Amino acid sequence: MKKLSDQPCLIARSLALVGDAWSMLILRDAHIGLTRFDEFRKSLGIAPTMLTARLSALTDEGLLEKRRYLERPPRDEYVLTEAGRDFLPVLFAIGAWGRKYRGGGEVTRFFDAETGTEIDPLTIDRGTGAPLGTRPIRIELPGK
């Protein structure tokens, strides 16, 4: 993954940080209000060493901020930064893909807390207004 972070492609660079399931699920849980190590561990069933590594990476890369909430014994919580909050549309885009291609059976649903309506994300190109995936794309490498 280290090699990906040096790529000119921003998708590759981003995947170097959040390309594993645990990191994305930690960010998902942070968006629903979880902040403490034990809350993440209970929700995800993740090994403590793995959770520590992922929280550290997400903190180092600026998606989470570590804050002390108890001095004795020392206890920290992890809260979303602006970059972490800006990752929510990415999670919902993955979820929308999953609903279409991995759905079936009972699935978790997400609702707007204020309106109570189920969230149905749409990713569009700001310039054309076209939904992504409906028009051909072209990739231009740097220096070409």
C-alpha cells in the first residue's frame, strides 16, 4: 500500500489510506457517533491490535482527531475531522453499489436523522450534472 501513496492517481493515493475494510468501517461508525476504542471494538469485533493500528493511521492522516476525555486512567476518544466528515459520501456511494449488486436478505438501512427519510445517494459530476457512470471517462496521466 505504501507504493500506492506515491502514485499520481488520487484514487490510488486515497486507497493507500482507507482501502481496507476496517478503516472504512471505523469511519462509518464514527459517523454514527462512536468515539471510544471499546465502542469501535464492540461494534466491529476487531482485534485490539488491528483497531489500534487503524485508529493510529486514520489519526495520522487527519481523518480522525484523538482527544483525551479522562486523565486517570488516561483515556482518549476519536472524533471525525473535516476530512473524515467529507468521507461520508464515499461510504454512501459504496453502500449504494452494494445495495444494487450485493443486496438481498436483511440489510442495514441508513436514514436522515432530521427527516426520517431513507438515504438514497446519487453521485453526479458537478460540471455536467450527469450521474457518474453514465458517460464515458478519459484518464489523463501527468505530463502527457
